[in-house]
Amino acid sequence: MAKVNIFISSTCYDLSQIRDDIKQCIEDLGHNPILSEMKNFPIDPKLSSMENCINAVKKEADIFVLIIGNKYGSVLESGKSITNTEFLTAINKGIPIYTFALKQMTALLPVWERNPEADFTYVVDNNKVFEFLADVRKKRGLWNFEFEKAQDVTDILKVQLSNLFHDALQARQMIAESDMSELYSKVSISALNILLKKEEYYEVKFFMQAMMDEIHKYKDLKNDYEYSIRLKPVNRISDISQLIEWIQLKLGQAQNYIDTLNGLTEAFRYFYAEPGNPSDMEGLYYVARSYAKTYANLLEWGIDVKSTIVPEEYKKLLSAFAKIPIEAIGQIEDFPVASLKSIEEIKEKGDLREGSVVNLQLNISISDETMQRYNEEFEILKNKAFLDLY
């Protein structure tokens, strides 16, 4: 029978006894603890320590337990410690996360916030541990338990794992009784949670969460575009008339993608019902997926443009041309995040009443500044083609 894998993340040497006690607690509960110091910790000899830890979170962890003491650990090239990076990996994976912080650290956090440049070396090895704790408690908004000794952690963990098990049983029952079990199997835990709770505006919140999840699937593609990673065979264009024809074709493609994105607004309206009536959740998921696929098309368009080899005198034009979808890409990424934030802010103010309207509109465009730079370079290219012709 498969066991639940619970990853324990913390600095090792200063918290070794706590890690050992948590390990024993997890084993006593019948689960499988994953700790980097264990002999069965999965490693790939070709990878670094950090890469092996990240892989273990990505591939093995079902639940993530973070313990923050007064040590940050070695800072990697990314500017984060291994523990911090493990935490960010668990966030991206979307698994349940339980965080614990040494009581002394939570007491000092407000002091550090008032004077982050002060000397805290009498307590911590690096002030970045305060940044990490602030990120967990405030930016991420995660519940953070205080502890003074290992038993504090194990006692809380037993209760919280029991709560998680109870919630899982309820969710399983609700899924079994629902006619949307196929949809439930496709979406993330966060989106599924929205569907099951059915709080105010849950249909819109589900759509936005699904859109974020689908966009996130193309994170590597976004990096390829942003950092000009050329993984595809490159185009080579040396003839000026051929270059003009190719640019006009690519411009038409980009405009088609943007028209498609704007057209999806109508699709959303079709699947989203008026308040009091059930929306077509499968349809909303289809729209969220379609937004993300078209977003990926824009990224691939940009990569294709950046990968094209042209004579030196046309490289400025190509650089300006490749930036055409930048604004649209940013608008797509920001829309679901800003929309969810807007709904939560309205709820906090108590303005979200039955029958109230939340105006969420996504308009995709190409920035005037980007088009102006491109048009200037394109005019130079056309004039050059004219002179070459005559």
C-alpha cells in the first residue's frame, strides 16, 4: 500500500533533533518521512545537492513541512537558501504546506521590519531568515505555527494531518456525488478547493485560478522567450524582399492570436451564467485553457522571431519586432492574479453583496510605443528595399 510522503524542510545541523523527532512522529502515524539526511533520500549522482533536494520535492512530496529556526543556511547563486528554494518549489507544486517558526524568531520579526539593516548576528546567521519568515507569514499569507521544542511541532502536526485526512474524505465524497468528477480530475488542488467550497463568486474565482494554473504550465516557454533560448531550428533570411514578406506574415499571425484572445471574452460570457443560475464549469475551464494555449502561441511566435537570422543591418528591426507581443503576454499573466486580488479586497471591505457586480475585463493590445519603434525600423527597411531595387 502506498504511503503518504511528507517532506521535512529546514536547515539540518541546528535543528537535527527536531528533524529526528518529526521523522519518528511521521513514521508512527504510518506515513513516509523524506529528509535529506536519510539513507533512502532519492538522489541523482549527476545532480548537485540543491538539484536533488528540489527534485525530491517535485517528484516525491505529497505534503511539505517547513521548519524555520534562526539559521538561514548557505545562500545559493539564486540569492535563496536550499530550504527557501524547497519551499518555493512546494508552493509551485500546490501541495499542502505546514509551516513552523521558532517563537524567538516571530517575536523578533517586527523589530527587524522596523530596522532591517540592524545587526542581528547575536540571533541569526543571516538577516535573510527574517525575509524568508516575512514571506511565509505575510506575502504568502500562510498559517505559521510557533514552536519552542520538538513536541510543539509533532503535537500540532498530528492534529493538522488528521484535519487534512478528514477534509480529504469529505472532498472524496463530494466528488463521488458530483456530476463533474471528470473536471475535478483535470484541475489543480487550488481550483478544486474553490469548486468544492462554492463560496461567493466561486465560478469566477475558479476560472481565474484555472487560468493561472494553465498559464503556469508554460513557465519554461516564457523563460525561453524572455532569455532568448533558441531550442528550435533557426530561420535564415538574407533577401530583403523575403524579409519584408516574412515580417508581414508574422505580423498577421500575431494579430490573429490577439484577436483570438479578445474573442474568448465572448466565450466566457457564453459559459458564465447570471447570478443565481449554474455556470458551465467545463466550459469555463475550456476558456481558461484556451487563453493559456494562445498565450503559449504568442511566446512561440516571439521565440521564432528571435531565432531568425538576418543580416546585421536588420537586427534592430528584428529586435523591435520580437517585442510586439510583450504587452499582451503581460496582460494575460496579470489578469487572473489582479482579478482574484480585486475580489478578495471587495470581500474584505464587505462590499460583496448578493446581486453586486464585479467588473473584470481583459483587453489584449499591442503597446503604441512598441509599434512605433517597430514601424520606424520597418520604414527604414522598406526604404532600403526601394533603393536596392532602383
